[in-house]
Amino acid sequence: MRAVQGDQVSASLVAAHYSFARPDDPMTEFWIDVAVESGSPFWVEFRADNLVRQGGTFRCARAEYWLRRGIASDPGYKEKYEAKIAEYRSRPTCRSEMSR
């Protein structure tokens, strides 16, 4: 219950369990979303990387959104996440929407 209520550590543990032990379970995406929304740095980065890997300017913009939200949650990740944002923006598939 703590994971659903936004506890970052609990959400990360549940997401890890589903992601690695039960990757095909329909609940896996739900728990990854909960961990991302809870601000888990690992899962924020995981989500952003997956969005960029899927491609498309809107997914790249959403990846930037999650990284910026991650910075707001934990400023200790600012340098790392801003470097990732710059790297995403350099990709041809990300340029048009993210450079605005």
C-alpha cells in the first residue's frame, strides 16, 4: 500500500520486482509508472531513456519533462539529467519539438 501512496522506496522495490521478475505481467507498466511518479531517480531515468528509444519528438519532449521533474524532486541529479537532456536534444528525432 505504501508504494501506491507514493513512497519512493516502496514504489521502486515493487517496480523492480515486476520489471525483472515478471516483465510480461500487465501490472509491470503500472508499477513503473508509480515509481516514476514517486520520483525514483532510477525509474525516472529508465522511463526517459525508454521514451527516447521509442523515438518521436513528443516522446522526447515527455522524456525531458520527466527528467526536469526528477531535478525538481532531487536537485542532486541536476547535472546528470541536464546532460541527458542535452544529449536527447542532439538526436535528430528529438530536435524539432524539444528545441522550442
